[in-house]
Amino acid sequence: MASFRELLQQAKAAIDEVDTTRGEALLAEGYVLLDVREPDEFEQGAIPGSIHIPRGQLESNIENRVADRDTKIVVMCAGGVRSAFAVQTLEQLGYANTVSMDGGFNKWKDEGREWSRPRTLDGDQRNRYARHLLVPEIGEEGQIKLLDAKVLLLGAGGLGSPAALYLAAAGVGTIGIIDMDVVDESNLQRQILHNLDRIGDRKVDSAKKTLTRLNPDIDVVTFDTRLGADNIMGILEGFDVIVDGADNFPSRYLLNDASVKLGIPVVHGSIFRFEGQITVFDPRQGPTYRDMLPEAPPAEFAPSCAEAGVLGVLPGIVGSIQALEAIKLILGIGDGLSGRLVAFDALEMSFREFKLNVDPGNEVTWENRDRIEIVELDGLCMPSFTPA
């Protein structure tokens, strides 16, 4: 039977190996750096931009992290032993353009080359977000993006409740909530952020209690105020994504104009009895609310939930999809709903998709953002825009 030293010699004889100088040059040429050290080693220092897969998880994770087997890869460990065996494994898996960096991170660091302490999750966070970490499209890097993200919820009601709960559970680090209402018993059929003990409490306060008890990692910022032209820019500024749970047209048009001016994507949701709609308005790359609905319909054709009623579980479905779209925007993954409107019918149990186009006559656009004026809307839908 072969000894460890003999196995290592065989591995090094069968693979391509480079020193740190050549390794740095290959990285400059576009090679991907794969770090196969253990998590505790990686936390102490790493080369910026490296992909971290511990050697023991290489076979099961490499295809998810580096899908293209033609990718050119420099493999690194602490000194060049594990990386040699890792290259052998990669070649067996079909990754032909791989080299091991002799001397590894220890030599790289001793020679004064660039390195840093990567930001990592602590033990409690690794446990809390364990199922996220197993998803290749999220992983530790994606979870840190979520923790750094800021999402504003317009409303802590039917749509805001499920959206807030799932965003908080996912670890979105800052969740803003704007709502000037109080908890009423009639809310509890669908607004699952609240409960009987909080009837009469401010909705933002009730929402904050629920969310911080669900996840202590997050910061819940509350705005117990009416959203208006005098405060909307100050409230929205600094947030990465807005989840729209408004139930009236003035708020939606006001939100549209402010979000277009600031370039912040809005995840829109609306509900009516057994039907719901979801889309994403991203002013930098797709249609906005004014493209979809240039003018508000008469009030009699757009009754609120208080007037027309709504199935209690419906906002749970729509709000959850809104949370999903917000997370996809933060992570930059998947096909988002910008330019696509999804209509859900709970009675038919059907989803229909409609294409949304940019209206060439709409002048409230990201390109014209410097000319947009944020004003209260007379007649609901007059554009807040300064003519050229």
C-alpha cells in the first residue's frame, strides 16, 4: 500500500503546478482562484475574489459553483498539498484547465502579496441560515448580501405582513416599514404580523415586535406617518428595494415618481377578492407604474378591500411572491418580473403572465429624473413632471 508521501508525489507528478508568482500572473489573465482550505483558515485571511470550497466538499459543490468545465482554475490551499489532490479530483470530474499553486496561501502572504480578512458569518448565523448556505445561488456571499440589504415596505397590512415575515426570516438586514394605521380586529383575518393582544397598537410597532422576535439579526426602521410629497424622498432614499403594499392610487403614483427619480426598483402587488397581481417596476431597465397605468380608473371601478372584500389567504400568496422578487433583486439571480405582470386567480388556481411595455409617451422616466417634481397628485394621476 502506498504511503501519504508516495500518494502526494504521484499527485504532483500527474498535475500542473505553479509557484505563487506564476499563480498571480494567471489570476491577472482571468483564471479563477479556488481556495480549498477549511472555513476557519479562510476566515483568518484569503485572496480577494477567490471561490471558497473546503476540500472535503469539493466533489459535491464544484459543479454548482463553477458550472463550466472549461473554466481555467488556480487551486490553492495553505501550502500546496490539498490543492494538488484537489486538482486530481477536478481533472477526474472533467475540469481540464486546472493548476495547483505550490506554497499556497502561506507563501502568498509571506511574500507580501494582496490578501484580506473576508467577511464571514458567525456560528449562530451559519446555523440560522444553514439552508440558504446549501443553495449554490445564495451561499455565504449571498447571505451577506441579504444582511447588508435595505428593503422598505409600504404598508404593514395584508401584503406587507407576509412579505415582511419572509424578508426578516431570510435575513434582510434592514427592513423599513411605513404605515400610519392602528391594528383593528378586522385586520387579523389576513394581516398576520399582528394579533389580538395588539388591537389598538400602532401597526409599525406591532410589526417591529413580531419581526425582531423572529430574527434578532435584523434592524426594523419604522415610519409612523402618512406618505406624502413632503417626506417620501427622505424616507425612500438609501433603500435598495421597495415592496409596494399600498391600497390606493395616490400613494402608488407618488411612490412611482419618487422611485423613478431615485432609481429604486419597486415590487408591486395588488389584491381583489380572489385575484392578485405582481410585477416589478425597475426604472433603470423596464416599465414603471405609469407605463402600466397612465391614468387611474374611476373610484367605483377600483374598490378597496374594505369595500369589496378579500380572501384572507390571498395576500399571503401575493406578498410571499413579492418577498421572493425582492430577494432575487438583492442577490441578482433568476428571471425577475420586470416587464412581466403575473395575475393569480385563487378560484381557478391559475397563473397568467402578461407583458408590460414602456410607454413612449410617458415622460416620468429615469432618463428624465432631474425634471421630475414630487408633488401631491391632483385628480390622482396627473404627472409630477416639469416640461422641458
